[in-house]
Amino acid sequence: MSYLEVKGIRKVYSQRIGTQTVEALKNVNFTVEAGEFVAIMGESGSGKTTLLNILAAIDKPTSGSVVLDGMELTRIKDSAISAFRRDNLGFVFQQFNLLDTFTIEDNIYLPLVLSGTDHKSMRARLTPIASRLGISAILRKYPYEVSGGQKQRAAVARALITNPKLILADEPTGALDSKSTDELLSMFTDVNSLGQTILMVTHSIKAASSAGRVLFIRDGEVFHQIYRGGDSNEQLYQKISDTLTLIAAGGDVK
């Protein structure tokens, strides 16, 4: 059994006015193995955000199932969803989602505080993560006192500190400059090399070329994928670029 199994996901939204419906996802199927780093790409309106929300247990599919390490997300009771997300998923957002009234350290601790973890255990978890991500020196600072790249490092630390089964990254390089983007992608590669499973939604070819596999969504379905194999980031970048060019031209991808 794969670590993450997405089977026959369909999502239909009803319009507020009238009886018209919008089919955001038609029939999404894919699997992710433990320790994989997978990127998902597609044009605006292709269904990427809807899919991410379903994988994050924020939204429920109209039909189909999502199974993470043997747990079917659609069967989790509403009262237990928040605890499930906190204990099993790590999130890295484009806009960091850090609280300006909390120090960097307290922002990272937040999911552990919500789960009732004692301070000694929190400190023991944070110390090696902060060291690995190079943010030990800024833990007592506030988000408005550090750079965008440092904020994103803090966001990655917050995602890692719960030892999540899966990290979901939503356009994580979208608010970063070129140098910070390179640093974040290098961090993701390092974290993934330690066995962390990562699923990243992105418009960035550069970001996607750091993954081990790239899924392409079009019209609510996964219609193509590229495996890294032995390719370098530059070679994978070119394959992704060529694929997106064919998609934009309406051609078939083989």
C-alpha cells in the first residue's frame, strides 16, 4: 500500500444562484510513496488549490477517497479534523502565516502548544531543527524583524516540529526573492533526504524541478507526470518547461 493514496477524487461546487454546478475535480488518481518529494503543477483553474484543500482535510470531496498511512481522511469526524491536521500534517504557505505578536520561537511552538506538549519537550524538538535550518540566532526576534527567507525558514520549522506524516507546501517560493528561493528549495531537498514526505503545489518551474516527480493537472484531472530519474535539476527544468509549452499549445503530452 502506498503512503498516500488519492482515488477517484471528484469535487463539485454548487453556484449560489440557480442550479448550475462547477466540477473543480473530475477523477483525480495518484499515489505517493513514503519519503517522496512530489510537485503538482497546472494552469490557474486546473483544480490544484481544490485538491490541496482536500488533501489538507480542509474540504471534503464529493466522491472518492484520500488515504494517508492507512487513515481515510473522509471518514474522520468533523470534531477530530483539527487535531488530525495538527498531528499528521505540516503546512508551508506562500505568505508564511506567522503571527507578528509572537516571537519566531513561539510561532514554531504553536502547534505543539495546541496539542498540550510540555515546554521541555518542545525545546528538545526545536533545537536540532533550528540548527539545521540556520535560524537559532533569530528565535527571540519577531517576524517583522527578519527577512522573507528567514520567515519561510521559520514556517518550515513550524511544519517539521510535529514530525508530520506529510508536508503540504502551497506556492512556498511565491513571496521569496531568488536567493531565498534557492535556500528554501535546498532545505526541502535536505529535509526530503532525511525521509520526510513532501507534496508541493507550485506555478514555479524552478521549484518543481527540485522535486523527484512532477504531476500535471488539467481540467480537474491528473493527465501526465514526469519522474526525475537520474536527471539534474537543470534537465528536469527543461522537461517541465517543454511539457508546459505543449499544454499551453493544446498538444498531447506523451
